Amino acid sequence: MNGETAPEGYEVEKCGECEAVDEEQTTSLDVDDPLNVFRMPKKMTLAEKVKNTDEVIAKNLRFWRETFEKQKITKVLAPMVDQSELAFRLFTRKYGAQLTFTPMIHAHLFVNDGTYRRNSLALVKADRPLVVQFCANKVETFLAACRLVEDVCDGVDLNLGCPQMVAKRGRYGSWLQDEVDLICEMVSAVRDYCKLPVSCKIRVRDDRQQTVEYAKRLVDAGATMLTVHGRTRDMKGAETGLADWSRIRDVVEAVGSRVPVMANGNIQFPGDVERCMEATGAVAVMSAEGLLYNPLIFDDSNSHIDTWKIAAEYLQYAKKFHAGTSAIRAHVFRICHHSLLEYEDFRMRVSLEHRVEDFENIVEELGKRATADAEAGKEREEEARKLFELIRNGELMDAIEVSKQPHWISKPYFRLKEVAKESIVGEGEKTFREKQKEKLAQTAKEMGVSMKQARKRERRQLAGARITEAKRTKFPPCARCKQPAGQGCTMSKCKKCCRYQCKNEKLDCKSHRYLFASQPSENIQEIST
């Protein structure tokens, strides 16, 4: 994309007011509009590989160092599966994020499946600088994926940090860290044959020296930037404790003079960015979980406001940039996490809904109930705001003290090793997770099945409930064929009938994203690149 025009052959959508453009009318769009959405074409071919010159390799090696210094980048949004989508990236940029990463993309699918490629990556010029992250375990596959995005981003990243079991089964993420030779071969291939600088996101190893040697091998292989998460591969989940910033400092001292090193982990409050950079020596700080629960955490002046207000603003971005249902549901769950533990009826509704409008209604109702609670607890709210003001001014605060603050005020997600369980739910009480586990154990006992089987049945029931809820939604019939009409269609037509009328009568339909009146109706051919 190179910040100026749409790459040849890339599909464009207009997202000014929830508008997009059909594939047949994309030729004359204003490609200089920073909010035009670019999507990868389904059909792409790669030219023959050409080895980079020493000058290109040296330029890529300098790229991130110069970019961090020139743009004074210190705050970075982490790559998160299905949660660092375009809408959330732009939302966090509004409140302080200066560099963003895409969700992790499977390199094999990206290279071989045109539909996956088109759906997995949405880009706008306003979202720069941007790094596209891939997971891979084959040299040629990783290289091909990186070459396909050469013109649409500023860098590519190899995921070596995902600790989940799905990554173990797929042999990628942090489960690839035991195959250092293979990793180095992948990194070197991109260094030698791709125009973009390649970086790696890693976790610390069990041994300090092993972590340092691992980082050195990656830099020697061609990594132009490293992101280091201060937890090990086995430290995942709610009860694993905090990231160790001193382990990140080891890496900075070992390779920080050669490439920029970003720190990741434990960013929960305003001021944590500066504290982390001071403790680690990193050039910038990346946040994942912290931004999911409080997308305003990088904005010191706005970081602790009512959660439902934050969720409502995110939903505006989700609607404007067509975020997927799973991403929207995940963000609403996390932003309103503490309130949804209080209001279980809303929690179930968030689990079942599919449309942005329904999520907006839930957040609006949640806001009314939270406002009533806030009116009844004004003293607590005032105390909380004073507490967060102290945190903003650099005072370290015990997690127990913060966990006691009102649920409607944005605050971090707490790991149980940070704060005693009793301080969250009260002495003798059970957490939501413990209640759910107890309920599941009772169900398993009654059915005579294992906990694993009971959990699978519970998920199937929830999936069935979602389908039932979707079927209950009533759509008006199409005025022409009596099939369900599109929501918001001014002509009350289904998509097919609307297109027929718009094309023949030179009309526009914002709901179905047809622009036959304002744009020429020339057929566009997808161009191989």
C-alpha cells in the first residue's frame, strides 16, 4: 500500500458511513481516503524469487530502529487471534496505540485459500505503521505468505509466542521454540527474499541463559525486531502469575544494541508503560490483555471511565468497519468483564446475540443498570477515581485495593496470584469460574460422563441456543420475491433483487453496499500480482 494508493488488484471498500463498495464498482474510488478498506484479492500469483541485495537487507535492519525514533513509538497493540481486527486496531489508535499488529494469520491457509486470504486481512491507510503476523512451520510457506503482503504493510512477524494447545497440535507458536534451526531458516529466508523487515514475538525460556541464546540466534538469522513476553510457555491461564520484566531486560542487554526489543506483559494501569520501559530498557511496550479489558489504557487522561461507554464506542467502530460477530462478542465480554460477573442475565444475552444492533441494545441496557448502581454508590465511585488518579501520577497500588473498586469503572483483569480470591468475591464465597466448574461437575455426575464430555455437551447446547435465537429474528419479506429483505434496505429488497433494481435503475443502496448511481458500473477484473 505504501501509504499512497491502493495496490494494483486489491479490492477496496468505502467505509465512510457503514458503506462499502461491491466488487463491480471499485475502479474509481478515492484511494487517498485513509478510511477506504483494502482487502487481499482471492487470486494472486507470485513472481519468481529474487534475492535481496546487501543494501536492501541493511535498510530493512535499520527500518524499525529509525521508525521508533522518528515517530517516538512506545505504545503497541499486540497481535491477538480474532481480537486485533481492523475495528479494534483503529479504536486503540484513537486512544494512544502507535503501532499495531494484525491477528495471527495461518500462513498455509493464507497462501493456498483465496477466501481465507480475503477474509483474514482488512487494511486502511490510517492504520499505519502495521505489522502482519503469521504462524508457520515451513520455510517456503512462511516466505510465500510474507511476499504476498509486501505492498500492504510495514513489516511481517513470526509468531513464536502462542502457548495454546491448538498451537501445540499445529506445531507453531511457542511450541516451535524447540526447533531453533527451523525457525532461523524461516527468518533467514524472509530476510533474503522479501522486501519487508521480519520480526519475531517470543516468550522467555525456562532458563535465563537459554532465553538470551535464543534471542541471539534469531537476530543472527535476520530478525530486525524482537518482542519478548515475560512469561514462559507453560504460564498461561488465570493462575499463572505475572510476567518477569527482569527476564526481558536480559534480552535487551544481549541484543538491544543490534535490534529494537519490545516488552510484553503486565501492562494494566496508566504509567505501566513508562515503568516497564524503565525496568526492561525496551524501546516500546506491547499490550494484549491490558488493552482487551481497557482499550483506553494508553490514554492517561481517559483510562478509567465507565466500561459500558467504552463498549458503546467500540461498537461504533465495529459497525463502521464490519467486524465479525465472534470479535464483537469477545470484546464486549472483556470490556464489560467485571459488570457481566454482576449481571449474569446480560452475560447470557451477549453469548447468544449475532447482530451489532443487538449488542448495542445490551450495552445500552447495561449502562442504565450500571448508572443506577453508580448513583447508589457515589462515595465508592469518588474513592475509586481518587485511587486511579494516584496510579496515574506514578504511585504503585496493591492489586487487592484496585480489585475492590466498583465493577462499572474500567479496571484490569486480575490473575489470582496477584490478588487473593477473598478480596474479589468475599470470604467464603466462590469465584464465577469456580461456580461454573462446580455446576459442570454436578452435570457430569448426573449424566454419568466425564467433565470433558459434559463441557462438550454444554458448548453444543450454547451453539444450539445461538441458532435458535438467530431463527427467532423476524425479517420483513422482500417486496419482489418474498425472501427475507435486507435490514435497512430502503427498497425493502433482498440482496439479489436489490442489486437487480439498483443496476437497472442506476440507484444506490447503502445497506447492500451498491453504488450504481455514484460509481460507474464497470466490471472489475481481479489482477494477479
